[in-house]
Amino acid sequence: SFILFHETYHPGWKLKLKSSDGVIVTPTEHLVADLYGNAWFIDKVGTYTFSIEFEPQKNVLNGFILAGFSFIILLVIILAKNFKKYRRN
């Protein structure tokens, strides 16, 4: 059977299925559904809990963290230069 997810298709969407006995299955067939959405073909019969994650979002979060650290480092450098300047006077 198929699992349909009506969000714009992107290969970055990842589906993880967890069966009732704890086995995690990741379907490999990721298809376009209804000309825009996401569909995954599930070939094993069973009861699953699932999670859908957008993998590229991790890159955005890493970018925010990097930008935050860069801002803090630049702020420390500017404050250190200003502190040396006032200390000389």
C-alpha cells in the first residue's frame, strides 16, 4: 500500500516506520503523488507508527547556530578592542 503526504514533493522528505515489535523500516521508494505530493510504497504488511522529517531543515538549523556563534565571536572581538582602547586612555 501507499502512504500519501500532501505536502509539496521534495526528495528531502524522509519517512521512518516503526513496527509494533520495535523494528525501524525506511521505505526506499519515494514517489510523486497527485502531481505535487509525496508518496511512499510500503511492501510489508503490519501496524506501524511513522514519522516524516524534512532533512534539509537540519541545514537551516545548523546555519542559525553557526550565525549565532559568529555573532558572539565578533561581539567579543569588538568589545575587546574597545576595552583596550579605553584602557590606554
